Amino acid sequence: MDLDLALVRAFAVTAETLHFGRAAEHLNTSQQALSKRIARLETVLAVRLFEREGGTRLTEAGERFLPAAREALAAGERAVTAVTGTGPAVRIDTWGHLYAPMRTVAQAVQALGTVRLEPGPGRDWPSVAAALLRGDTDLGFGRVHPLPGGRDAGLTQRLVRLEPVDAVVSTSHPLARAHELRPADLRDSTLWCPAELTRLDFLRRFATQFQITRRQDGPNLGLDHLVQHIRADTSCFTLFPADAPLSDHSGLRSIPLVEPTPLYAWSLAWRESHRHPFLDTLLRCFTETGRTRRWLDYTPERDWLPDTDHAKLTVS
């Protein structure tokens, strides 16, 4: 039996979305054409792959066929790569853009060769989680935390980097001359949050843990706005990853935090039922780069992580 990979792809995308309309949109075809492809594949295989009454769901035969279908599509992509020298694309949505997430991704994927990344901007983790579940993207990269109402059910993650954060203050801030600071030293200062605090899980947990009661938030208007606000308000500070670039250091001090050092946890996330053919390769790249650059160094006596990040350490 010769399988048409176009039919197999139609099945796989529909199985991922369990929605003929969204699958057709993803494949850039009409819902009628998609239905005909699925029907043709079911005729070739002499089995019914989907139940269509009361919502779309896989039959037992469809459940059995799905893993093999993914393997067939991956093999087809490898065959094309071997002939053309151009690799498939991996869609990856990032969030936490003020902290420049792509600098970490770029370091890890240098060894990917012909695999192409297609970066996409995510508003925040809840929006990227929804995109992953819809099948609109293959991977997410940023700080992952539990979402209320089980909105992250069906997603999995891998911690790939723990990055120390510094306190950033104006050169006129009372603590600006310090060579290092403890988080407790900041209790008389105001934590400036570059978005609504309800959306900034890390900053919210930091403020609660170290009793930073003065908090101010506002709309995310970009890095330049953040820098200008900290420079102008001598009572404010914010947290910023130690390796992330600040667009303009003039009038600012970036001071390391110690006793303990807060760590920002970067993770890759994907949908459990949709493992991109090159996911394992990507994970190996992050693991090898992280080992070389000591991205996952963590000492409980020295460092601080939010409670929700501790569980990630055991599966990294």
C-alpha cells in the first residue's frame, strides 16, 4: 500500500487540532478539500479515523495510526532535507521580550544546521500556551508557571536556563553606590513592574518573598520606556537578567543581588500530543549549551527560586 503524505499530513493536523476548520486554515485549504483528503485516506486504509458526531475525535484506529503518521511525515521531511539541503521550519513563540529571550535561543541552536527557526512574538505565557494547544506554534520559550483553571493542561516543559537577576536603579538612587545588594536591602524602594503585576509572576513572587511592599506597575511600552522610568524616578528599582542587554546604561546602575541571588527560570514548552520531529534535537542543543555555559547551576544556600520553579529542577 502506497501512502500519499499529503493525505497523512491532513490527518495529522486534524488529529492535533480535532477541529476541521482550524486544520483546514493551518493547511491553507478549504474545509471541504480537507474532508475529502481524510475520506480518501480512510478509504485507502479501509478504516474510520475520526468520529464526527458530537464533536471531532479520533477512533481507536486513528489513535493507533497517529504515532506512525508522525513518523512517516518526519521521514519525509528528512528525505527532502537530504536532497535539497534545506531543513524544515520550527515555529517558536517567545515571551518576556524585555528580557531578550531570543539571545538564549540563538546560543543554543547554533548547532542545528539546516533546521530553520521561525520566531513569533507571544504576549505572555497564557497566550503562548493557548497557541500551543491550538497548534498555531510548535514551541514556546520563556518563564513557565502554573495557569489557573487548568489552562496549561496537555502542555509539558523543560527547564533550560537559570539566569541570575540584578537590581537596576538610577545613579541617583540611595543604594546606587553599592557593589552588591541583598533583596532585603530593597524594602524601602519601589519595585517598578513593566506591565500589570498580575501578569508578572516572577516579580510578584519576588516582592512577596522579600517583603517589597512598595510596588508600581504600568503598561509594557518597551525597554526604552522602562529605562527612562528608572532613570527618572530615584526611588524605584526593577529586576533585570544579568546577561540581558540594556539599551542605554547612562544614568543607571546594574547591581548584583546576593544572599540570596534570585534566578529567572527559562523553559521550553510544547504540547504533549504534538512533538515536533526536531524537538529532541533542540532539547539536546539546549542541554549541551547549558552544560558548557553552566546555565543550570543552582545552590539552595546561595540562590532563590520561586516555589513553582523548584519542581522543574528534578526533570531538567
